Amino acid sequence: MIEKKIQLKKIKNGGVGSPKGFISGGQNIGMRKKKPDMGWIYSEKPAAAAGVYTTNRFQAAPLGVTRSSLAKAQTLQAILVNTVSANSCTGKEGYDNACTTRKWMAEHLGVPEHYVGVASTGVIGLQLPMDKMKKGIAHITLGEAEAPFEEAILTTDTKAKHLAVQCVIGGKTITIGGACKGSGMIHPNMATMLGFVTTDAYVAPDDLQLALKKITDRTFNRITVDGDTSTNDMVLVMANGMAENEKLTVHHPDWPVFLAGLNEVCRGLAKFIAADGEGATKLIEVQVTGAKNDQSAEAISKTIVGSSLVKTAVFGSDANWGRIICALGYSGEPFNPDKVTMALGDIVMFDKGMPVVFDEEKAKHYLDQDSVVIKAHLGEGNGEAVAWGCDLTYDYVKINASYRS
Amino acid sequence: MIEKKIQLKKIKNGGVGSPKGFISGGQNIGMRKKKPDMGWIYSEKPAAAAGVYTTNRFQAAPLGVTRSSLAKAQTLQAILVNTVSANSCTGKEGYDNACTTRKWMAEHLGVPEHYVGVASTGVIGLQLPMDKMKKGIAHITLGEAEAPFEEAILTTDTKAKHLAVQCVIGGKTITIGGACKGSGMIHPNMATMLGFVTTDAYVAPDDLQLALKKITDRTFNRITVDGDTSTNDMVLVMANGMAENEKLTVHHPDWPVFLAGLNEVCRGLAKFIAADGEGATKLIEVQVTGAKNDQSAEAISKTIVGSSLVKTAVFGSDANWGRIICALGYSGEPFNPDKVTMALGDIVMFDKGMPVVFDEEKAKHYLDQDSVVIKAHLGEGNGEAVAWGCDLTYDYVKINASYRS
């Protein structure tokens, strides 16, 4: 757990605009009534860039287009994001539209086309409204924006999600900022949701890609809201080098510091998404220790946090530990049931395969909190993992029984 | 699809008591206020028996005990079922209790102990109330019972679930009856829920086991309510031979007829469970064709029917086909997105990778029905499968936010 060892300074109200040389903003282009529906990030200097993408077999058009941008020079200078239309399952027209918006954005900002990334979120099967997109892009200013970037990318989210941290690399202070959106169709698989990370650190692009993949696997890929992996998920990171640190690679002595900073930002953003899951009232954190190995711990933690019965029990503040044990049991992972211990917070409910008498009132009180920690220890080895999710509530059903209408 | 070719006669209001020589019943032993909470099945003659059990690593005590009964002579003459306590995660005491109830039942009926199977359903972690169990067993009569077996085994189920069919084997009419319970913690994996099948057919025990496994995989293992695989799932079949047919084995010319009958009963019971899923208002059937192979079709059908977003869309009668396509995409199965076609009933919404303009009103009307069929054709091969589930509603959350209280 590298993040424990290294000092990181959190920036109050920080986000993708916090690192040096990054400008971000949002505006309404008429796809929604009032809420902003187009956002952008711009870096004064071309930035080393890396991306991870959904594993869904249907990949939305913007993912292919952004991937092709990155393939050319591992560099981005701007990212354009729209809501309402996910531009997914939209065929050749959708792909061409994504290319055209990239071109318009590049021309508007005076940067090469392949320095622009595009991302979309919203309803699957809707084409982009190209007239609105064209006008919207022409209207982008790199000064004061109509709305913050973080607000312009939301769909069913109830909160904007952003943070930034600082750390010291070879004597230079570097800043890492991030923003993300995601509330439904959230299930860990490669990259879930839209996430954007900016940093003024100077980082070798290949190593940046390695770092993003590694960190994503233990942050964004550890959250679930509903078990549904979207077609549009993508996390992009841009590193513009304006902190003037020595070039970072995996061999640099301060590489772990950078990893810790990136991890802190991605973990924070991931937890924001889990806590703001559609209809959620509580963040659930599942800590698994003593598993055969980390992979096994990860599978178990994700199974528990994804169980509808565990999620509804947490919503109802019902200490129905049998459901947690049940989920553990169907995770498909090997362990000896007689060695398993399980607790809600510090209240042990199951010890080495047997139920423990506990104070129901105390348990209910614990479950009434905004944030609930489920702990399972398997007694098999040193594997450990943490996963995050949320409770399953009436509002989840309400939101999703009428999403399009 | 063997069931299409063979004529089966359905018995009106049939159940586990329909085949010759089977008696079943239920009664209240005081674990619940009024509802019956103990049920039994008895066969006049010892019956060849087979069972399939949950794959959950935590297996409830009665499963081990029943398994040991079957291991001895592949024969059962009686089955005892209780609700309220699942006798799961109850350690050695729970196992000993299950053995003791088996012993009491055997003594009461005058049959060998290993001719008795036991099953429990209810809350995990509760020990059996042995005083009540003892009195209850002593009170069992093989004549008129206080309540039907089918009602005595229910928990959150809203309906008793039973059916029976007849077919002709070597000139003799044989009857196959079944009953089951299950509403929550339902997810296909080996055997999900409690299911009991009786038949007066004469069947070789090894072949009966083969048949049960095969049929379970395409019936009970094809349903999901919430993705949670219980610790207590078990399906038992008893064949007492009182129809006096020639002994059935896999080599008998009428073996396919028996399989078709068994399939019809298990499929019917499985669909009852899906339709009566906790809080459900609609049965969802997913038909996948044109997959690479049957296994792939099965994985895809189960992924779609298990998607929370598909389930809530069906609840809200929202023809949000993007969610179905999205679930297809994250099933993990290989296919070419550009060959995929998808329909709700007969309303095609996605054709060879592209959205189709359809009549929204007609689609809403279709989704307003009690039973909804989702069809996906992949254009990859001849693999096909059907899976069943239900919509996700406010009542699912309501029921499960306060199950224990």
C-alpha cells in the first residue's frame, strides 16, 4: 500500500485545472436545458498522454478516435467531452462525427488533430448533434468559462467529482489533478466511467501508460455501482512537464512518489463515483485480507461489494452478515470456510466459520453512517484488496426505470 | 430443443404428489405465526434418487447430510424441509442438528436413516429450533395434511410453485411432478433454490443423476433474480418405479421422452421462480441465437438477464435497448458487433450493428406485459440458449432492506 508511506498535500477544491499550464471549462450547447453539456481541458504545452479503455465489446466511437490520436505520438494537448449522446452503437456515421469534432476542436485551438482526444457520455444509440457541437466548439474560450469542466461532464451524477494533490519529485513540486463522472452502468473492468487526470509532471509517455494501467486496476477497476460495464469508459491522463522536474521513468528514485500521487487522485475519484452511485445513500468499502493472493482478494472484494443483497441490507441498516458470507462463498475463490472471520467496521460477526453474538443496536448504528466498511479475513495467505461500491436503494430503481424519458 | 418434439400431457394443479405412490404435506410447527413452515415428501416404495447442490463454498448443513444419505444407496424414501432457519454457517452444531432431524424423521416413518433427505431455507446463521422440529416431525401424518407441501417451503415467495406432466414410456404412462421455492438469492450455479421432483418412472439411479445434472444446467441454472447464489440450493429427484415401466437408462429408446418430461417440469419450475423473483412484476426471457456455440449463448443470455439496468428498464417499460447491447458487450464472449441483431419481442431495435428506428409506443406497450422476450442474434454460428429473470423494482429493495426484521 504505497500511498501510506508518502506525504501528499491535498489542494483545496483542486481539479484538472490545478496543475501548471492546464485550463479547463464547460458550457451549455443546447443538448440539455440549462446544465452545461460540453467540457474541455487544454494544456499550454503538448502533454505526454496515456489512456485506458472499456473492455466492453461494443466500444463507443470516441474511444476509437482518441485511441488513434494517442497512437500517433502519445501526446495530447486538448480533450473535448460531451454529455447526452454517448455516440455508441452509432456505426460509421458516429465514428466520422467523432473525427469531425476532433478536427473542429484542433482547428479552433490551433493544434494538430492527433493532439486532441474526444469523449462522450449519455444515451447509447444517439448520434451527436453536429450543428450544436460545431457552434459549441467555436464558442470555447480559454479564459473564463461559463461552467466548470467537472460539471459539464455529468449525467445522472448528483455531484461534481474532482481533486488534486501535490508531491515533491527531485526537489520540484508537482501537481496532479483529476475529474471524473459516473453514477450508473458502473462496474470495474479496465476503465469504468470517464476520468481525466492532468499533471504538470514531466513523465516519459510509456511509463505514464504503465502507471495509469497499474493504478486503474486498483482504483477505478475496484468500484461497482450496478455490475454494468459501459461502452464509453475511458480514463485519460495528460502530463505537460511544466513543473520542470527531471524526466520521470520507472527507474527514477521518485517514481514511487509519482505513483502515490496518481494513486491518491485516482482512488479519490473512484471513491467519489462509488459514493455517488445512482440512488446511493452510503459508500461501501470492502477490505479483504488473508486471501491466497491479491488477485483472489480482489475477486472476493468485488463480489461482496457487487451483491444486490449486501447492498440492500446496507441500505436498510440490517446487519444481515449471512449475505456477506454468502457472497464470499460464491466468489469462486478458494478458501476454507472454517478459517473465515468477518466484521462490519470493528463489530465481529463471524469468527473462524461460526456466528458471533453481537450487539444488534450497535451494528444498526454503525450501518446508519454514510460510509460502511466490511472486513473479511480468510486466513489463507497474505493477499489483500479493497473495493468500493454503494447501497441499492429505491432511487436506483426510480432513476433507471425511466432514464431515457 | 428436445421438449418441442415430444408430446407431454400437463396435469391440472399437479405437483410432487401427482406420481403414483407419493404423498406430500405441510404444517405449522411454530417457527412462523400461521404459515406452514415444515413440509415433507414420502414415497410408498424406496425411490432411486439424485441431487444437485449449490456451488457456494459455504454449504448449509442439510446439503452435506442429504448428500451423505444419497451416497449410501442412491435411494430416498422421504424428504423433510423446513423454512425460517437455513441451517447454514451453523458449524458442527448445525450439522449434528440436521443429522438428528433426519434420524427422527426416519424413526417416525419406519425407514432407514439414509433413505431420508433434509433441506432448509431461511436466514443464514440461525440454528434449527430442535424442540419444535421434534414435535413437528412426531406430528407428521401421511394422510390429510394441514397444508400443501408447496406452501410449507416458501419464504419471500408470493406463490406456491408446482406442476406435473405425463408421458408414455414403453407403453406405460409415467408421471413427473415437481415443486420448488425461491425468490431472492437466486443466481444460476449448479442448482439454485430448493427444487423437488418426484416420478413414478423406474429409472437407473446413475442415469437419473446424469439426467438431473443435464436438465438442471439448462433450466434452474438459467435463472437469476439478483445474482446471489445461495448456500442452501439443492434440487432432489425421486423415482419410485411404481409406473411399472421397463427400467429406464440412457440406452432405452424412450430415454429422450423421459428427459423431455423432466425438462418440462424443471423448466416450468425454474420459470415460476424467475417470474416470482423478489419484488418482480415481469418475467424476462432472453433468447440468444447465432452464437459461436451453446456455452457462449448461455453466458450471453445470463449476462443480459442479470443486468440491473436491463431489469430496471423493463420495470419502467422503457425500450432502452442500449442497455441490452451494452450487457451483450460485457458478457466476455467473442462476437463481431457489426453482425449483431436485437429485438424486443418482434420489434427489431438493432440490426447488424446499427440502431433501427422503431415505434416507441408499440415497444412501451410490449414492455407493459407480464412477460417480455429479449432476442439477440449474433450471426457467428449455431449456438443458442434461453435464460430467465425478472425486473428490478422498488419492492425488491423494500423486501431486502428489511429481510430479517
